[in-house]
Amino acid sequence: MSSYLVWKYAHILMFVFWVGTDMGVFLAARRCTDPKLSFASRVTLLHMALRIELLPRTMWKAALPFGVMLSRDMGLLPISAGALTAVWIFSFGWWAISMTGAWFYDKPLGHRLGRLTNLLTLLTGICLILLALSSWAGYGPIVSDAGWLQLKVGLYGLINLFVIWMLVAFDPLGAAFGQLAVEGSKPEIEAIISRTMNRSTVIIWATYLLIVLTGFIGTTKLAA
């Protein structure tokens, strides 16, 4: 079996577990905003969403090294052994910091690592978009006749920026649940929770659309 087929299969699994499990996160998070549920039930749903989210969080980070390996084996990304090693080291570090921050989300360590993860995600998104534009202009590193891959890389970079936007939009939810624990359900608190969820839902579905579009381009080579 060629390495190309192995990385192609890994790429397919990555997309399936990224979007599929993230839908479970979204549904649990959406349900926890229901004021008819008890506070304990709502917290349980929120905690469940944050734990399920560890899987799509992993798949989202894995997209970078998996994509690099697949592009290399297709002959569309000339890359040295040193650069390839650097991609894997960065991806693993990015994932480890992100996972640790997510696991300890309710502790100061988790908050610090969460901010670092957001910074790494922002930089990753910007760098990938710049690399896609550089390749489109003919300066590499992606070969010039692989327009579909350039577009796919640019969209993956954009997805990272959308993730940051989504996290910023979600941020008021934590403080609102803190108020809910202390003061109980009040119209003004529920309004913050509902407004935050509604605003975030638009960004979440836009992100899903970008992920599906990225997968479609990678499968059909639409921009070739």
C-alpha cells in the first residue's frame, strides 16, 4: 500500500470526525441554554460538550500535517525533510497546548493555555492564507498548476480565523453561567446566554460550510 493511500484515508477520517463530532458539541451546547432545564442539567450538558469537543479539536489540528503529507505524496508540495519535521513538531505542540487548555478549561492554567492556543491558531490561519496567496502568485511553496490546492490551503487558513471569531463570540457564555450559578435564572442572564448562543450559531454554521467546501475542493479538484 502506498503512503499516498494511507494519508488519503487519514484525511477522509479527519473530515468525518471533525464535522461529525462537532455537531454533537453544537447540539449539547445549544441544549444547555434551555432555561427550562435545571442548573445541574445545563452544566452537565455544557461539560459534556466541552469533553466531546476534544475530538474535533484534535482533527482540526491534524488537518495541517495530514494535508502536508498528502500534498507531498501527490508531488504538489516540494518540502525538505527538515521542514516536514518542523510541521509535525509544530502541529503536535499546537495540539498538546490546545488539549491541555481545553481539559483544564475551568482552571487558571486552562485560561492561560487557551489564550496561547488562540494566538497560535491566529498565526497559523494568517500564515496559511499568505502561503496560499504566495503560491497563487507563483512564488511557492505549492506548485503553480495546483490552483485547487492553493484554494484549499487558503480556506483552511480562513477556517482557523473563523474558529477564533467563534471563541470570541462564545466568551460571554462562561461568565453568564457563573452568574447563573450564584444568582439563579434571571431574564437578563438568560438573555445574555440566548444572545451569545444565537450569535455563535451563525459563525458555527459558516465554519461548517467552509469545512465542507474545503473537502469538496480537495475531492473534485474544482479549481484545477
